[in-house]
Amino acid sequence: MIYQSAQLDAMEQRYRAAFVNSLSGFKAANLVGSCDADGQYNLAIMSSVVHIGSHPPLLALVLRPDDAKQHSLQNILSQKHYTLNHVSEDIFKAAHQTAARYPKEISEFDAVGLDTQQLADFPAPFVKAAVVKLGMLLRDHKKLEINGTHLIIGEIVLACVPDSIIGDDGSVDIGAANTVTLSGLDSYYSTSRLARMPYAKP
Amino acid sequence: MIYQSAQLDAMEQRYRAAFVNSLSGFKAANLVGSCDADGQYNLAIMSSVVHIGSHPPLLALVLRPDDAKQHSLQNILSQKHYTLNHVSEDIFKAAHQTAARYPKEISEFDAVGLDTQQLADFPAPFVKAAVVKLGMLLRDHKKLEINGTHLIIGEIVLACVPDSIIGDDGSVDIGAANTVTLSGLDSYYSTSRLARMPYAKP
């Protein structure tokens, strides 16, 4: 069936949110770790991480200003350091629970039962159980006027990845790390590799 | 192993590209269809689609200016209309081949053997074999000064989705559509649903 703007606009709000959130395709599932000036930890699942470049190594996050992620946004903007932690099969239920609206004085690490980890004096907390852990430094912040969301661009200044899943060519086998992928607002998937494709030439 | 900025910077260029491209997690695999003012078609696989908002329904694309995707960028900026087509298991090899640097006068639809489709007088070409097809209208364009990439924000003005994969709550079962997911530069994966999770409350 074909839905055009008028039909999309007429959808009930939650129905439209579920529908539109499914349309981009599969999404990365990352836990964003941060802390405020008082050392209060925050952890939030996000599905909006996107690759911006390799040199320097840059990833962006899209954040809504008005939802349960506001503490993460405040922490990232004030402290500049945050972490991205891949969600794997053994922690996806706890990871999803971080989406609940906990008060600021509650650490989602404690609330959902995920242990913190410190790495190399990095000032934001990592998720101990995550197989792939990234330490990020805020490099740019743009408010997208079109709908008030925030684009947060960070540089990967620390990557903690087991040597056993790094290939000879530098590629990381995130399937072997049991990293999950997300669809829509709440569907979690495991993956099976179909193929690695050669560099495409005409 | 922990890699910090100095180690990341010292990596050989292609090794670093493969490594860093793996770190964001699983990515959406979409074919971007466009055409120029003369009606010349272009088709390019992209892994950088990210959800921006549901109302209005907005998706962003991150595009490098200097690679094989330059024809797509020119077409999107000049014609404003483009399409996003989910890559499914039966077309992922043809989809990957669109990454080759074909001359502008070659349509990648023809070069890789994917049929075009017109829908509802939309001015850009869809991929007939794609199960989920989106017609996009350019709404904003930002050049990211940090590395010269382009952020293209488009509104979904047409969504072609089979009724059979739309749930009662509006969610779309893109796993049932055999939509694939990508890791790094060249690894394609099928998915298996682990769970749908309930709305998280403290």
C-alpha cells in the first residue's frame, strides 16, 4: 500500500511513531554512558548513531531534546566526554530498560543492573559487559531547526575491542561480538553473516 | 585491546577505514535512487540513513563529497526528490555493486541489473525489487565543516510498504521483508528477531 503525506499526517501519533521509526531500516543499538559535573552517572540506549568519517574517526548521534534522553544531552554538552557501548545479546533487555524515565539522581547502571567500568582514565563510564566500547569527545553540536533535534558529533578517542574479532584488514566482526541490531522502537535482532563482498569496480 | 587517538591516527588508511566503519554497530542498507535534470538515473547503496523524527517524518543521509556518491549528491541537491529502497537478501549483491564508480551517463540500475519502478508520479526512480520503498523530498542540507561531509535531511512524502508486514500498532516487520543489515564497508547480514520489548517504565 502507498502512504503519502496526507495519510502519514493523519495517522494516530503512536501508530505513526512506530511506523516511521521502522522505515529507515535496521539500526545500531548503543548504550550512551555519561556523567554530570557531580559525578552522577547516566546510561541511555540510542539507535541513532551514524558514521561521519574515519580520519578523524567521527560518529554522530541524533538526540531529541524533550524525552528521556535529556540527561544524556546535558551531560554530553557540559562534560564533552561520553561513551558508546555496543548492545549485545546478553544485555539487550537491560539496555532497553534504560529508556525508562528515571530521575536524574538515579544511575541507570544501578537501576537496570549493568556494571560500570573505567578505562585509561577516561572521564565517562563504560558498560563493563559490552564487547565493543568507545570513548567519545564532543567535537561539534548542531541544533536541527527543522524539528529541534540535536546532532552531536564526537571523535572516537578510545576504542576498546578484543583482538580476536579484528581481521587482518582492520574490519571488526561485530557479529562474533553478538552485537544486536534494532528495528523501530522496540524490536531487537541477532544477525547471521550472508557475505563479505569484494570492493566494487565497474 | 585499547586503541587511543595516537594509535588510530597511525593506522594505515584502508585498515583504519575498515576498523572505524565497524565501530558504530549495524547499519541500515538502502539504495538511493535519483535522477538529473535530463532524466539520467542514478542508484547508490548507502549505509548512513538515520531517523530524525516522525512528525513530520524525517530521515537524514550522510554523504561524502568526493567519492562514488557525488552523482547522487548532485541529483538530490538539484532535483530535491530521491528515493530510499531497503536492500533485501535477494538483491544485496547487485546493491553492493552500485558502489562502483560508474560514469555519470551509466545508470546503475542497468549496470547492476535492477529494474526501475515509477510510483504515484513521483519524479525519482524506485527499485522495483525492494519491499520497502520511500519517496523523499529534500528539506534541509548542511555541510559539516568538521570533515566536509554533507547532511541531507529529507521528508518521507511517500511510503510503499506491503500491508502484510504492518502490525496493528503501526510497526513494520522489516525482518519479514528480508531487509538486510550492514557492518563495516562490505559485510551483509540477515537477521532473526530476539524479542519485541514492552515500553520501558522505571
